[in-house]
Amino acid sequence: MKLQAVLCLLLLLVFGLSSCRHFEVIPGSTLELPCLSFQDVYTGGTITWKFNGEDLSLSAQSPGSPRMKKGGMVLSVSPVTAASQGEYSCTIEENDLEMSSTYTINVVHMIYTMKVTQGSTAQLQCHFPTSSQVTANALWFKEDNNGTRTQLDTEDESSDNRVNLLYPLGLDQTIMIKNIVMEDSGNYLCESAGGQTLSSVYINAQVAPTPVPHSCLGFTAAWEPCQDENSRTGEPILQESITEFSMKLYSYLRESQPSSNLLFSPISISGVLSHLLLGARDNTRRAIETAVSVPHDFHCVHLHMKKLREKLAGSLQMASQIYYNPHNMNLSESFTNQSIQFYEAKPTRLLETSEENTQMINSWVANKTNNKIQHLVDSVSPNTQMILLNAVSFSGEWKVKYDMKPRKGLFTKLDGDMVSVPVLYHSGYMAATKFVVELKAHVARLALTGDNSLYILLPRSHKVSDLQQLEEKMTDTAVRQVIEQLKTTTPQLVEVTLPKIKLQVEPDMNLLIKKLGLSLLFENPNLCGLYSEDRIALMMPDTEPSSHCTEQGVEAGAATSMTFSRSFTSFSALRPFIMLLWSDQANVPLFVGRVTNP
């Protein structure tokens, strides 16, 4: 009887995996395909996934491409785009048994209905395929009952225009319609410039219900205590979260700025959002946790942020500050105490005039960044309720000094043009270098004082396609693997030529906040753990980042209140490259940048 049962099971396996499944999915959705429908019987073996006949790799998968989970037992496609359409097949070879499963995916354009209350804001989704080169924005139309179409003006940035394109020249062509009125009811079409329909949205505008009175009932308790302060898992969780958050930010920025210089401090942005998380509750708390890639049940996040700041103190100074209006709000005692406990930030009262507040904030930032940022805000509105700041200052010297003799070199830009730039040169620098096949890039690790390193990722050529290929493969997993490989690579004498860099870059914090799914912070956030008496919403200040590299070393500064600034260096890199300023001690990225025009 036992033999019969086993034979029956094998017959079921062959039958179950020989069938082909057909699905119709919409762009922007998430699709997860199991290799086996009965994974509990799988004990091991070689798993191969193919898409339209071509192998999919387990590693170095770019954002948006099919990604394998659970050792390949599940294939995840998120978000689905037109490029996701086709045949997916999975094959398992175990001993002398081969099992296969096939899925045919048909991507249809998005068709959905939205019920929107009068006076609210609606976001209408639309996406180009991931493989698209976006040279023109999609066209949005409103269609009346007679089929007559009226094109919407999505590029008018005037204050009275209710329609805004959230991410111009991005793959995401979502629009936002503010202050919905009853006349906005109708069908909306999103089309490519070539006439391909990408999405169809029907808006059903409804009379707004009676507003619900603001209440923080059940949301005023302090942030729950960390139950296991000495756990060995807390630090790795935060390290992985910050790296994932860093690559997420980089992917958003490179999508909106495909060929320009980039520079940002993930540790600064993560710091300010984590500080705000201390007072966030309910859906706002979950949104921030998701944004910074922190598990929802990770109650020790603030404790480990404090430990991280202490570990970095030798070379990086990281400080937070809260300014609030004492005339119309009093921060909760529990939030104030925990703010001091975890972030060493005692909330400070705003002064009477805009000039006084502007001077106070700029002086604080200048002090915390060692004068690398001396001017953060131009003015402070008298209606401001609260300002949350985070400042980061880094200074590191090369462990090997460069030749002080002035030199010039030719830097080849993405378009092939060459520009003469001052360079740092060393004929025999002890550096760890490696060609990383998975990234198709030459990577160098240049040691800095304070147990820090500058990693330079150099594409195969100056061409845009090679830079984009490298960027697409820069997942958080791939980056951490490269860091570990270079740490164990024996340094050798290398001729190093680096362009001297001084960058002035302004990352679009409005775009990042929207991409991170945190628009609710500026609309109707639940910050009851911070202030429970009335609704409060945050304001977005300006940004002023900078980067500077000299013969002595690397200096960087960043300030975030959703704001920052910093600086970096390079390798034998006289063409576009990517750089990571990495804390080897804390095992987290401090600054991330891209140089296309030094």
C-alpha cells in the first residue's frame, strides 16, 4: 500500500505541473507565481525560471524585474507592466525527476472606478512599461458621455491648476486632481504619445459626508518599549533596512534624473523619518515603517538608531532637532521624553518672528554640520506649527595621501564630450579593486580614516546604456554582496586617478516623499503620539546639498527636515561613475552619489 501511495503522488506531481495557467493582469499590480502548487513536498533540487525562453537569475535583479523568493520557489513580478507580458516557466530537477510549470501572462491596460468625495484629492494611476525610454509625458483626456475627449493640462504648475503630473518624464505617469467637484465625474484616459491606451479610470464624485471630529482616542500611548535590548538581531535588521532604503531612494532619483549628478544622505533622511515615526500612529506609522523598510513589528528601531548614532560618532556627527509653535501646540510629555532618550533632541520653541526663526534654524544646522551647510531655510512661515530637522556631518582623510602637484585630466561625459578637470593622482595607491561580473562594473574600495571607505562603481564605458545597466542591477542585496567581496579582497598597488569633485545638487524631496508613499504626511497624518489636541500636517522645506573632495580626504554634510547635503570622491574614474561612502564599522551607507559631470 505504501508503494501505491507513492506512485499516486508522483502521478499527481506530473499531472499538476504539466498544465499551463493563463492570467490577465493589470499594470501596477503584484503577481506571485509558485513553482509548485504543493510546495510542502519539495525537499530540494535545482530550480530554473525562464521568461519567454530566457533564464532569470537568482541574483542581481533590477527593481521592477521578476524577483525570486524562497530560494526560487516563488517568482514575484512587481509592479506588473506591459513588459511583464509573456510566458513564465519553472523547472525543478531533483534526482532523476524533472517537474515543470508554465504560466502565460497577458497584461491588459488598467480599467477601474474610483469613488471620490467632494473636496478631496484623487490620484489616477498610469504607468509606462518598465523597458520604456520616456522622452515625452503621457497624455490624459477626460471623456464625456458622447465620447468627446478633452485633453487635460498636466504640465501647468500654476497654483490655480487642480491637475498635476506627479512624476514628469518618469515611468509613473500618475496624475493628481485636487479639490474634486461633482463635475469631475467621468471617464479619464491615459495614453502614450503614440496613442496606446495605458489606463482608463472612471471617477464617481460623491457629496462629502459630515466631517468626523478629530480624535486621538486610543493613539496617545508612548512608543512601546524594546523588549530585548541585547538581542543580536536588532542591529542587522536596521543595517539591512537602511541599505534597502538607500537603494530605494537611488532608484527613485535616477528615474526622475537619468543623466545628471546625484547626491543624497540616506542616513539623514532615514534619521528624520525615524524620529517622526516616534510620534506616528495607525496608518501613518505603517506608512513610515514601509517607507524606511523597517519591519512593522520592529519595536526596537529607535533604540538601535541611537546605538547606530553612537557607533558612528567617531567620524560622523548626526543630530536631530524639533522646533514647535508654543502658542498653539504642546508636545506630549511621552514624545518629548523619548525624543530626548533616543535622539538627544529636546524640542525647542519657535521664536516670535520669521527672521528670528530663520536665523535660529540656520545657526543650528551650521553648527551641527561644521559649517558645511550655513543656509538651510530662507524663511519660516508664521503659520508653522512644527519643524523636524536632522543634520549629518562627515569628515574623513585618505589613509594614503595623494600627490599635491596640480594635475589635469579629461573626463568623458555621457554624450562623449570631454572636459578638462583637476584630478587627484597616485602612482601606487594600495586599494582593493575587483571587476564584479554581476554588476558589469569595475569597483574600487578606497580606505578613509575612522573605519570608513569610499566605494567607486565604474561602468564599462561612458555610455548611458552601461551606466543604466549598472544602476538597474544595484539592488540592496547586490550592493551588500559587493561590499563584502571588496572587504575580503587583498589591496594591491594601483595607479589611481580621481577627478576633484565639488557638487551642488538638490535632490527633489517632494518627489521622494510621494514615491515613498508618504503624501499623507502633508494632508491628514495621524501624529497623535506627538500632539493629540488637533490635526497637524508637515511642511516641506528647501534643500541644499553639497559635495567636496580634496587631496586630504572626503568631507560631507547633510541636513534633512526632509533636507540634506554632503560630499564624496572617486577612483581611476574619468568617466561617469557611482560612489558609496560607507561606514565599515556600522556596515551602513552614509552617502550615495552619481557623478556624470564633475
